[in-house]
Amino acid sequence: MNQDELLRQLYDFTLVGNAPEVLSLTNQGLAMGLGPEMLLYEALIPSLEEVGARFERGDFFVPEMLIAGRAMAGALEVLRPLLAETGAEPIGKIVMGTVKGDVHDIGKNLVNIMFEGAGFEVIDLGVQVSPEKFIDAIKEHKPDIVGFSAFLTTTMPMFKANINALQKAGMREQVIIMVGGAPVTQEYADVVGADGYASDASAAVVRAKELLSQRRALARA
Amino acid sequence: MIACGALGGHIREIAARRGWAIELHCLPSLLHNHPERIAPAAEQLARDLQGRGLRVALGYADCGSYGALDSLCERLGIRRLPGLHCYDVLAGPGRLRAMFEAEPGTYLLTDFLVRSFRRSVLAELGLEEYPELWPDYFGHYRRLVWLAQSRDAPLDAEAAAIAAMFGLPLTVIDTGTGGLERELELLVGPMPPPLEHLTGSSPPPTAPDGLVTRRHP
Ligand code: B12
């Protein structure tokens, strides 16, 4: 198998969520001397982006997203230490969590995978994360971005509660705040005073990079 | 009445018992997994029915449409059931809030969900094809609460089987359908005039209980 064939197959097997094949092709690719970045950026990430696009179009539903996400996560396990070895600094650090009172986390987990694939360091606080827990994590990890995920009408108000808590702790300006989840809209994100919103995982990465470079440019100025 | 398939059976029973002259149109309950499709489907049907001169009401709560059903109601001058979802209507929003505050990892069942669990949950979420996804979906749940409308032995057994599948404790709350009936009463208002007076033509064929039920694919 040549390089193009391998990348093509890696893309195809990720798309259908065949985790054992994805893992074996990842190892094969590395054995052929392909860099971890190439496997990520020329097969795995584009494939997961296509999964997201098919979900948006209604061609895929949640299980297809989940199995593809799982397959990609398996490859990341192998690639993560290699990426660390290359000495490349993560392009940013993000703390993520599903807000207090909510245990929906499929969307958040996919966002995490895409962030990690894009070269971010991701600290996942899991589900039902209280404002205090977010604050402690920000103190401990000093992230560039903090992401709140919510899926229920009754838990969306936790965005505002989290932001208020950050304000009270004098930490609001330290971090970029991004919000998302099925019921969330740009309008709602604006109302609660978040810095960014995205409707899916690939858009979240694009938006995060934008916000990050804006902030870094500002810091340099 | 345009209703969610999950409530259709109850609405039909209540309307028959109360002698309401309503035409019941059920949309598939599975639309809940694609809530952005609920309002467009309801709108098309509502416009058709209004075109026939009928007064229309929605047997839906917000149901994850995140306001889309409310704006539909506003546009067409119609009303819906109150609350965020049918659980609010069946058990009361206060009771539900308390339940989720006490244990956010609560998964709710209704008679409909107990009966259709395999089809509407296991099959829809791909758990029959990929049982390994179970922890991705349900790993964070701590208990099941069954809001029961009318229990019987087979349903009890089904619910127990579902709880065993989760390996979680099951709490049963007998809500009945009183809450739904009160809300429907408000929705249909004072007894509407018989169909022929509204449409000026002969009513569609009725079932023996005087009710017309249509299912929409
Ligand atoms: C799958 C699902 C479940 C699974 C959740 C499994 C899990 N571990 O997460 C199960 C079956 C367990 C479940 C349970 C419940 N659910 Co549910 N669920 C859904 C469903 C069908 C899909 C959600 C989903 O995972 N989508 C797939 C992901 C990939 O998409 P996404 O979530 O939108 O995420 C993307 C973006 O939003 C974005 N994003 C997400 N987070 C973030 C964060 C940031 C920072 C950014 C930038 C972006 C971002 O990127 C993601 C990836 O592209 C929705 C309906 C729907 N179609 O939305 C209902 C839905 C959300 N559920 C609902 C309800 C009511 C419940 C239950 C209460 C039902 C019950 N019987 O008890 C319980 C919740 C109990 C509880 N304690 O929380 C309602 C909510 C209604 C409301 N008004 O609040 C919905 C809308 C269904 C409906 N129509 O009624 N549910």
C-alpha cells in the first residue's frame, strides 16, 4: 500500500467508525514513516469533519458520530505521545465541561476530540461541572479558553451563572469563554456574555483559533 | 389536535371519555430525536387543517424545539401544551425540577417509553447495532424514574427489564393522566361545536367512539 492509499483508507475507515482498522492503519502509517501530523491532518480530521457535515445534513445520526469519534480517539491514543515528542507546543489550552445539572456529553466529547486533533491541550472536567469546579480548574491549569456545554433548557442558564462566578472571582478577563450545545445559539451566547459560540465541533476549532489569535494580537499590541 | 405520537393514545382516551369532538392527528414520536423537524411538520399539518376551517391545537410541549413551536403558535394563532416536555405535563414542572435537582443523573420513563423502549431508544440510538456505545450514552445515569400513567403487570415487567438493562434503581411515580387532562381542557377550551358546524360539510368518517384518528408518516 502506498501513502495515498493508506491515507484514503484511514479516511474511509474513520468515516464508518471501524476502530480496529483505524488503529491498525495508524500504526501501519507510522511504520511507513508517515508523520503523526500527516495522519491527523490528511485523513483523521478531514474524515471527522465529513462525519459532522453528514450529521448536519441528516445523513448520519448520533451513533454514527459516536463510533467515528471513538475510532479517532483510538488513533489519538497512539499519536498523542508522538506529537508530544516532536516538541511542538500545543496551540492553546482549553478547559471543557458540561454544566452543572446536565449529563449530556456526546457533543462535548466530540468537540474535545477535534480540539485535540487540531493541536490543543484539552482538560475535560466531565459532566455536571459546578462554577466552583470551573474556577478551580482555571486556577490550576491556566487555560486560554474555557468551554461550557449544555443541552437542556433548564441547564443553559448555568452559562450565565458560570460567567458571573468568574467575574466575582476576578477571573473573567483571564480566559476566552466559549459556549455550545444543541439548544444554544449565537444570540444566546451574546446575551450571556460569552466570547464565542459554535454550532459544531469543526466550527468550534475554527472559532477558537480566531479568538485566540485576536487575543494574542491584542496582548502584543 | 396535532399531537406527538407519544401522547396520542392518552389524548384519544381522554377525548373519547369527555366526548370532545376532536380530530386527532399524530406526528411520529421519533421526531424527538430531530427536534428541529417538529415545528415544520406541525406547521404543514396545521395550515392544511386551518384551510379546512378547523380550529387547531398542538398536543406538544416545547419538546426540544427550543421555542420553534411557540413562534409557530404565534404565527398561526394556536396554542400548545405548557412546559418543556411531556414529562412536565404529566408530572408537573415543580416535581420534575425537584427530581433533577435531587439527582441530575435521572433518566425518565413514561408508559409510552417503557412500551417502545427498544424501538425509540435502543434502535434509534444505534444500541442494537453497537451495544458497546452503552456507556457513551448512559454512563452518567444513576437512577430511572418511571412516570406511570396506568400500570399493569406486563408494563411493570417491561420497566423492571429496562431497569435491569441499566443496572440502576427504578422509582415509580403514579402520575396518571390527570395533569394532561387538565391542560387539554384548557387547550380545547369550552366544548367546541360539532365538526359539521365548523366545516359546513359532513365530518370525516368517525370511529365507534366518535373520534377520528389519523397518523402521519
Ligand atoms: C442523544 C440524546 C440523549 C442521550 C444523551 C447521552 C449523552 N451521554 O450525552 C440520552 C438518551 C441519555 C438522553 C437523555 C435525556 N435527554 Co436527551 N437528547 C439526545 C439527542 C437525541 C441528541 C443530543 C446529541 O448528543 N447530539 C449529538 C451531538 C454530536 O450534537 P450536539 O449535542 O448538538 O453537539 C454539537 C454542538 O452542539 C457543538 N457543541 C456541543 N457542546 C459544545 C461546547 C462548546 C464550548 C462549543 C463551542 C460547541 C459545542 O459541537 C457538538 C459536536 O458537533 C437530543 C435531541 C437532538 N437531536 O438534539 C435529545 C435532547 C437534548 N434530550 C432531551 C431530554 C428531555 C432528555 C432527558 C430529560 C430525557 C429522559 N427520558 O430522561 C434525558 C436527560 C436527563 C439528564 N439528567 O440530563 C431533550 C431536551 C429538551 C429540553 N427542552 O431541554 C432533547 C432536545 C430531545 C427532545 N426533543 O426532547 N438524551
